[in-house]
Amino acid sequence: MKDKNKKTYWPHMILGFLAIGITLGYWTVKSASSMPVQESNQYMLKYQMADITINEVLKSQKVFDSLYTIKIQDVQTMVMTDNVNSNRPQPNPVKLSSGTNTFSYLVTKKDGTVVNDANVSFLLTQPHSRRNDIFVENVMFGNGMYVAKDIKIEYAGRYTLQLRVVTSEGTGFDAIAAYLKP
């Protein structure tokens, strides 16, 4: 008789753990969806396409690098101090200005002759966001250089200047770090 009057709380504990599990699951989904994942655009391709065709991209880049060189012209660089905790030297980033910018690239063969018939594309992007990307599909050739004109930069921060050059021999990519001070 004494056992019939005794209350058991285990069903309440099961319901409590279930409620906690549902609440934590909802919180996890809500937190994850509030921080969207940005796709990488390395090699000026979607991540999936770069992943599928990486061997062809690297082979084409190697052939291109053996025949051509790409250099950015008429830009100022920021002098950066090397990180003493890193063994990798970091190149000085290009100094950007707020407002309209122009980027000139010189594409030459290894013997020094200027290439004037390449298909050139330009992308200004931030490393961890694609929200403010500026893509110029056909960069015009003039005065011996490929010039991406009227690139308007509004927000301060880190950027990457990417250039893709397509010739009959291969495709070359150039990526340069850039920075706009607040």
C-alpha cells in the first residue's frame, strides 16, 4: 500500500529532457542560419566548379606561367611589418582609395612582348564575403595594358584583386591582396 501512494518523477524528467533537446536544437538551427556561409571564388570560379576541375585549372595555370607574366602597374602598396610568429613572408597589399579606382595590368610573354589579344576578366572581392563583389567580364586593352576602370569601392577592409587571363595556350590567374583604410 505504501508503494501506491509514492510518486514517481521519471516521466517528468523525460519530458523535461525532451523539451531541453528541442530548445537546444531550435537554438542551433537559428544560430547557424543567422551566419550564412559564403562560397569561395578562388580562380574566379564557383567552389564546386573549381573543385571538379582543379587538375585542369592547375595544369592550364602551369602552362600559362611558363609562357606569360602578369604584373599590376601604377599602384601604391602599404608597407606591412612581418609577423614574427609566421614563417611565411606576406607581400605588401595594394593601397586602395575610397571611391573610384583604376587597375592596370601588363600581360607579357616571357620574351617581353606585350599580349594584346587575351580575354581578360577582373574581380574585386573581399576574402570572406561575396556581397560587394565587382566583376568586369571583359577588361579592355589600351596603351599596352589591360585597364579595369571606374571600380567604385565604398567599404573599408581587406580586398583581393583577381585577374583571369585566357589565351590560346592556357589560362592564368593573379590574385593580389589589397586594403582600404577606414
